[in-house]
Amino acid sequence: MGSKQEDRFSKNGFILSAIGSSVGLGNMWKFPYITGENGGAAFFLLFVICLLLIGLPVLLAELAIGRSGRASAAASFVKLGGGKGWRAAGLLQVLIPFLILSFYIVVVGWTLHYSVLAFSGALREGTDFGETFRTFISGYMPIVWQAIAMLLVAWIVVKGVSGGIEKFNKILIPSMAVLLVLLMIRSITLPGAEAGVAFFLKPDFSQLTPESALAALGHAFFSLSLGMGILLTYGAYVDRRQALGPASVAIGAGDLIYALIAGLIIFPTTFAFGIAPNEGPSLVFIALPAAFSAMPLGILFGGLFFVLLAIAALTSAMSILEVPVAFAKEQWGWSRSRSVWTVAAACFLLGVPLAMSLGMRPELGFWGKTLFDWVDFLTSNIMLPIAGLLITIFTGYYWKNAAKASGLRAGWFHIWLFMLRYIAPVLMLLVLLYTSGLLKL
């Protein structure tokens, strides 16, 4: 895998693509509502600490494994001397993104639909935005938009690593940065926005709970796309001369800056229009359209917001699709084109009942959760923490050449190894026990 020139990232293209994989819906959709639910600024500060202490060490470990293995996520552990038992750990990192993409692409479709609604002015025609959203997910249109989203993502990925993923990230990531800054300026200059800025940037530590700490750690892991094979796969496409330490810091910084600006868009807007910041997952698709409808030039800024959301979603979806595609190419010797279209079709077909379970067929579920919620729960709360735990154990205890592969100087290497051996596994285990419901705080 990765022997052809088109299966290589340039130095800057790799960093932009890795940032693109991390700055998806997790930062623009999930991060604001869990920050709102956990008290604002104090939670954000905790998230930053978790990103630095746990996120970056695991990020570097994944990149080092991928570049040294020069194979798919499934094969890298075995190639680096992990023994055949470690192939299961690799296969887990192929299965996770496949399952995640099956429900993630549904939400990507929503962002495309809302971009059209916002720019056409149709989003301003009603006043009950909750009913607008419920009506939308109760019909066939989510599946149509899901298909459009999947076709768009597959069309980009089929063009290859340098000609597809890197090329489009070089356009999309700077475009996203411009939109972020424009929307941030609009949000923080709204009348009454000061309360939202204070909520997000002035810590009130009395709001923190043990659950907040584990939520911050879990989201730091999720927001960097750790444990889902993306950075392992991307690592296989990185030039051997590229320094992974500085690249990891750049990726982490990009993710953090994006989260910061996302917070400075969403919280000033919600506070300015009297919307509770703890609205939960519906914040983006129900609460914010209400704010944009009441805002001067709301059609423009609402449209720009949902385009931004769609771009963020697409950059992540490209990365997620590449993981099972790389596996299919390696495992069965398929061409890139056959691998992309086969995996994309399978993900789409799996996603159809997931989308239907949210509105059209709510009976598609059990034990109080829809099928969509079950796949989200199992991947995010069970499989990702297990995958992360296995990466820390492999790098910290099994991999003999970790020092050379990391490219770190002796002092930094020992700090990195200490984090991977003693800190990260314990915290990942706590997250797993808590998110699975086995640990009650």
C-alpha cells in the first residue's frame, strides 16, 4: 500500500488533510453542545488540557505506527512485530470508520440540505424550527441527501491521496478558515453577545463534575479522530523525512483553534437570541436557524454557517472513507476505483435504515435507542476507547522501535513513553468504563 506517487501526501498537504479529518462535525456540532451542557469555559479549559496531555501523545503514536508499517490500519500492527493477535486490533480500526461513516454520512446530508434551505431563504419561512427539522427527517429526503453526500465524498476519494484528498483539503480548509473568521466577527458583534463570550471564556470551576472531566477526555480523543484508523492510514502516506512531532503539534493546534472559533460563533449567537446553550444535539439544526432567522442579513450568515458545517463534515468524511478503502485495496488487490465505490455503496446501504430510524421508521430500534443512536453509541463509547487503549499498550509496551519511529529527542521520547504507558491507558480505561455505563460517578 502507498507505493505510488499519488498515494503520498506533500508535507503541508498532510497537515491540512489531518486537520481536515479532525475538524469535522465533532467540533462544530458536538463540541458546542457538550460544552454548553458542562458549564462552558471550565469545560473548554479541561478539553485543552486533555488534548495536550493525552490527545497529542496518542496522535503521534498513530502516525508513527502508520508511517513505519506503510500498510493499512489492519496490517500495520503485525508488520511492526505485534504478532497475529494484534491483527484484531488493526481490523477493529477498519471496522470503526466503516460503521461511523454509515451514520456520519446521514448528518453530512443534513448539512447539505440545510445549506440549500438557508441560502434559498426557505429556512426563514417558518417559525417552528423544531417542526421543520422533524418533518425533514421523517420523509425520504434525508436518504436523497445522504446519497448526494456519499457520491460527493466518493468522487473526491476516488481521485487518490494527492489528487483527491490533499487537493480538496488545500481548497476546503483555507475556505473554512475564512468562513469561520467572518462568522465569528458577526457573532461577537451581535447585541448581547458579551454574555456568550463570557460563558465560553470565563471559567466557573463550580460547574465541573467528574462526568465533565471524562466527557472532556473523551471528546479530546474523538475530535482528533483518534482510534478510528485515520491517522494510522494517513501515516502510511507521509514522507519518511517529515518530522512527526511538529506535525502532531500543528494538527492539535489546528483542531484547538477551530474549536475555539466554533465556540465564539455559537455561544455569542445563542446568548444574543436568548437560546439556552445546553440545547443538546439539536442546537445546530433547530436553535441556530431560529437565531439566523432573526438576524440582519440572516439568509447570508445562516447560509454561510451551514456551508461551513458542510465543508467540515465533508473533510472528515473523506478521511473516514479512506481507511476501509486502503484496507480493501491491500486485502483483496482491488483498484482504488473499485475499492472506493464498493465501500461507499456498502456504507450508504447500511446508513439507510439508520436514517429511517430517526423519523420515518422509529420502530427500527430497541431498548429505548434508535438504530442510528445504537451505532453512534457503540462506536463512540465502546469501540473507540478500546481502540485507543490498544494503541497506547502496543506503542508503550510491545513496539521495540517506537523511539526511532517517533523521531523525538531522548527527553521528549521518555515523556511521551511515560504518558503512553502510565497515564493514557488508565484514563482511556476510565473513559471506557464510564461511557459504557459500567462506572457510575
